[in-house]
Amino acid sequence: MKISLLFLNLIFFCLLYSQNPGDYLFNTPIIHTIKIYFNQPNWYDSLIYYKPLDIKMKGDIEIDGYYISSVGIQFKGNSSFNVPSKTYL
């Protein structure tokens, strides 16, 4: 009986304090450095053109010094893409 209670407590503890995959990046008090690199010279215009088509551009990113090549990058969401005018003030 003691062993099964200990085992259940261990499982509960692991489930309670286990880290989700994105916690390192999104759930920490650390300010991360994220750099995005494109080979295309007009990358901003291409991102704007591809947004309504839901097409990703190939690029490279660097997160806190860790370099990842050949990732898909695109504008997401509408609130950050279409900045509202200041007429609402």
C-alpha cells in the first residue's frame, strides 16, 4: 500500500511540475534575443504579398545564440499586421 501511494504521489508530482515544450521560450522571466535572416533583398514586401495566400518564406532564425536554418516564416494574426489608426483616441 505504501509503495502504491508513493508511486501515485510521484506521478502526481511529475505531472504537476513537468515542463511544457514551449515553457523555456514563452513562460520565463528571461528576455530572449530572436533574430530573423532572409536571403531575399525585398523580404518585407514578400511577407506582405504572401500573407493573404498563407505562404511561408524560407529563412533562418537565431534564438539566444542558437541558430536554426531553413524555417518557414510568415506574418500571423491581424492585430499586429494591421496597426489601427490613432483616430480612436
